Amino acid sequence: MSTDTTLLTAEDLEFLRRPLLGFLSVAGGTQPPQPRPVWFEVTADGTIQFITEPDSLKVRRLRRDPRASIVVAAPVGEREHWVSVVGRATMEADGAHDLCSRLAARYWDLDDPARARDLAAMLAADQLRVVIHPETVRRYA
């Protein structure tokens, strides 16, 4: 395991641009973290962003304590590789539906009518864009 805590490297960015699930953990006060799988996107400036409903539990927790982490791992069958990003999260009102469309195209076959309907339903709902600003990055490859 690398103990290097620099920000995202070119190799990290390449890995994080793959359509992998991230496991998000947020601070929960007296409750232990409960990771949840999320679609995510790494941005050109090295932040990690995902979408969620504005009234979700993760948003309520992030409003109380903005610390968050996401771990992304290579799938079974590949050589072990993971990246962990820890930082402060901000909630952004803009760009959520555009991000949702990009993520759906990344993770789903939108030529499938059922997936296209799923995306339409997601775009009809209120969404929030959450951005994790990396403070610590750890990796293993």
C-alpha cells in the first residue's frame, strides 16, 4: 500500500475515469460510517463528484459535518488496485442533471429503452451535485 498522501496522480485519474463504483462514507456523528455505492465522476481539476437527492441522509449528514471519503477498487479478476480519496464535500445546486446524464451514459447502455426511461425519471427529479475536494489520497496498485 502506498502511504503517499499527495493529490491524484495521472495514474489515479486514468483509473478513476473507468466506469467503476465508488464506496462513499460520510461522517455520521455517533453512528459508524456506512459506505454506500455511488456513481461518480473525477473532474479535470481532481475533484470527485456524484449526484443524490437533496433530502437524502448523506446530504443531511454532510450539512452537519462535510467530511467524506470515497474508495474505488478494481473489479474481481483484475490485479488488486484501489484509490481512496478523503476530503471536504460541498453541495452544489448547479450541474446535477448534466452530471446525471453523463453518469448514466457511462454506467448504462442508454439504447436500452428501460434504461432510457430510468434516466428520464431521474432527470425529472430534484438532484444535488456533491463535490469532494481531496485532502488526502491513498492508493494501492
